[in-house]
Amino acid sequence: MKRVITYGTFDLLHYGHINLLRRARSLGDYLIVALSTDEFNLNGKHKKSYFSYEERKSLLEAIRYVDLVIPEKTWEQKVLDIKEYHVDTFVMGDDWAGKFDFLKEEGCQVVYLPRTPEISTTQIKSDLKEMQRC
Ligand code: C2G
């Protein structure tokens, strides 16, 4: 069984996230999503998500491509996760290209997939603000 892992906040879940998850899952047989906790979002990423960790987790667990959701609490946990979950392939969108190549030293394939253009959680938030003005 080929095991794939990816990381993210996945707030205001949108088709860019789904495109990423679908392609990540197609690289193996089992997809783990390490989901940023509310605390990590605040302290590690300096952003606040609209949906809570539990809400974002339940959304991800409803997606056919996702087999397991675990918490992402720190930037540094990736090496341990890869060992603990016997991960073969690490996947991120290419906005992270090159940032996690060190994971290859753990014997893990590292894949950066093209982001889906024109959609992001930030874009959704600003569009909604604009709509309220109309
Ligand atoms: N993504 C994408 N296309 C978009 C938007 C997002 O492919 N239009 C991808 C991102 O590249 C990322 C994943 O979807 O691989 C999740 O996106 P975010 O929730 O924004 O993740 P991020 O905040 O970048 O957190 O340790 C890594 C971090 O947790 C990544």
C-alpha cells in the first residue's frame, strides 16, 4: 500500500483544495491529511481560520480522496509523521516548491503539484466583502 501525506489549513474548503487532494490520492492508495490546528494557525501561520479544526476535519473526512486526518501542530513534525505513518510520498501545492525537499533524505518522494489558479481562501473572503458592498 502506497501512502501519501499532505498538509494544510483547508479553510473555506474549495475546488482548489479538492483538486489537490484528488491528485495527491492518485499518487498512492491511502491519503493522510495533516490538518493545521487552530493553535498552529494562530501561532505558526499567524492566521485565523473561519472554520474550527473540528469543522475543517469533518469536511475533509467527508471527501472520498481522504483516508485519515491528523493534526498538524508544528512546522517540524513532518519527519516524525513520515516515519510514524510509513509515508511513501509527500505532496504539496507548488506554492511550496522546494521548501520540503529535505524530506527526500527520509526516503520519501516529494511532489509539488500545480496550484489551481484563481481560487484561494483569501480570494473568497475578499470577494464576499465586495459582494456585501453591492
Ligand atoms: N492549494 C491549491 N490550489 C489552490 C489553493 C490551495 O493547490 N488554489 C493547495 C495548497 O498549495 C496546499 C493545499 O491546497 O498544498 C492546502 O492549502 P492551504 O490550506 O492554504 O495550506 P497552507 O496554508 O499553505 O498550509 O505545513 C504546510 C502548511 O500546513 C501548508
